[in-house]
Amino acid sequence: MYPRFFNYMKSQSFFLLGPRGTGKSTWLRAQFPEALYIDLLSEGLFQEFLRHPESLRERILAQARPKDWVILDEIQRVPELLNEVQRLMSERQQKFILTGSSARKLKKNHANLLAGRAMTKFFSPLTATELGDHFDIHHSLKFGHLPMTFSTESPRDYLKSYVGTYLREEVQQEALVRNLSVFAYFLEVLAFSQGQVVSVSAMATDCGVDQKTAEAYIQLTEDLLIAHRIPVFQKKSKRKMSVKPKFYYFDVGVYRALRKIGPLDSDEEIQGAAIETLIFQEIRAQIHNLNLDLEIFFYRTQNKIEVDFILYGEDGLFAIEVKRNHRIQPEDLKGLALVHLDYPKAKLFLIYSGNEERVINESIHAVPIQKFLKELPSYLQG
């Protein structure tokens, strides 16, 4: 198992949310070997707690000491258990780790989220720093960073199965959509918008559904934690900005598994989106792992001058442009130069496929992709 650079408060309960396959259960079993582990994917336990959520209390009183850790894996399956969890936290200072691969039921049922007694943490695919010497940019851009892609003989087949597992287990079993085949096709169509502004009306037309259904499908991908929309950065903006968000699947491998390739598709288009996705998922993971106060945006004026990522919060302001070129061209700097004019305190990065790290125009830090990924914590904390 690769080491996971994941921070948590050892005295406080927490939710641990993340897509299936990111390694939550494996990490928890290794990190908390003495904890009482309750797996709600077990059909027997699921049925028992669904009928009698109060039996959780009886089980914990019999098997765990006060202040011991108790792990409830896939808590979204029975959100009613959170009432019992809160009682046990109050009465005997029981410590809980509550994992979930979907936020949909918790949101839909207005589940008891423990009134701030538990922090919310996110578990991501592996990062370049966690992979260490095993980090291979070519593998990453083809298959992403889900742990199983590094141990299976056929990562491509695993990713195809992974996509099917989500459709079957998370969507079909919980009856989240009426027509599974239409939703499956929608996921494929959505992959063509990776790293781009999503036109909900165009996607609705392509998939033969109404706009309300298309929006609900996109929201479902976010609730299942497999996709994210990032908004335009408009803090104290001096220019007219675009308003629509950009879309990303959470992992390069998942994006590549969903993105169908035809004879008219260019390698440059697919590879460019893959590089941008890898940077996105690494930034997002490191923000969570390092407990940084940063949110992810992008910069795009109405006349389409763009910077791929803006990170903003108490821990700084960063502008990051991603290019697959080996050589830096003047047009590559246009968006960053505009950000520099509007936000002189921003740290500017151009991530590219070359080999040389250097400073351009005394403000733009050009960094090779592999170096940026391997040393991302130091760039964000420096």
C-alpha cells in the first residue's frame, strides 16, 4: 500500500468522503487496526440497521470502549444512524469515522450532520508525491491515479469495470435515475466537455432529454463525488467575466474510460484535457491533504481570455495555466499577464511539457509538468 499523506485530528470525529476505489477502506484498516469496523455494504448489517437503527448503539456498547474509534463505512446507505452516532459522541465521547462515496442521500434526507461535532474530510486518488518513485507521467495520463490501476495487470479493463460498477451499484441499486442507459450515454457525452464550459442545453439535445433532466444528471455526478464544476473567479473583477462553470471528472483514468475516441478525434485535444485533468485532481487532493484554505476557480473574460485555474483563500492567490507544449509561446502567457494586471499579488505559474524551470517577465514561474506535480506541496506552501 502506498503511504497516504492525509491529515486528520486524532481527537475529533470526521466524515471521510470520496469516490469508491480511492482507497478509503484500505487506509482506514491500516491506520486504525483496533477500531470497531462496521461495513454498511454488508447486506446483513444494512438490512438490520435499516429496520432498527437503534441496534447500532447496542453493538457499540458491547464491542467498543468509551473514546475508542468506530468506523461506519458507507454511512450514506443508512443516514438515520447519524442520530445514534450523535448520542454516543455526547454520552461517552465515542470517536467516529463516517465514510461515504455519495453525498446524495445525506443531502436529500437532510441527515443529521452532527452539528459541527465532526469535520468533513475528502479522500482523493493517489498523488504524485504519494507515488514517489513510482510516479510515471505516461501511466498517469492514460490510467489516472486510482490505486488499483497500479496493481492490476490490465488498468484499462479495470477502469471500464469501475465505470460500470458506479452505474450498477450507486445508480441502479438506489434507483437514482429512471433510464440507466440514457444516463450511461450522458456520462460519455459529458466526457467531451472535460475541462470546458458545459452547455446544458446542448447536452440535453445530444442525449434526447430535457434541460431539467440534463442539469439533474450533472448534479448527480457531483453528488456521487465523481465530477466537479468549478466557477469563474470574479473577486473584485475589473473586467466582464464569463459566468458558466467548467466541468471535470475527478480522475484522468475515469475521464479516459468514458471519453470515446473516433477517427475524427485529435490526440492533441484528448491529451490536452488529460494533462489539465491531472493538474486539477492533484491540486484538489493537495489542498485537502495539506488543510489549505483555498478554493478552485478558473479565469475567463467575456472575450475568452482564460487561465485554467485560480486558487484563492486565506492561504494565498495562485493563477495556474497548463500547456502541453514543449516550448513556451508568447500567446501562452496572455491570460497570466492579464491576471497579473488585475491581481498583482497573485503567484503565477505556467505548467508545460518542457524540461527547464525558469521565471518569465519577472513574474511568471514556468515549471515542467512532472516537477510541478512532484513538488506541488512546496509550491502551494512556499
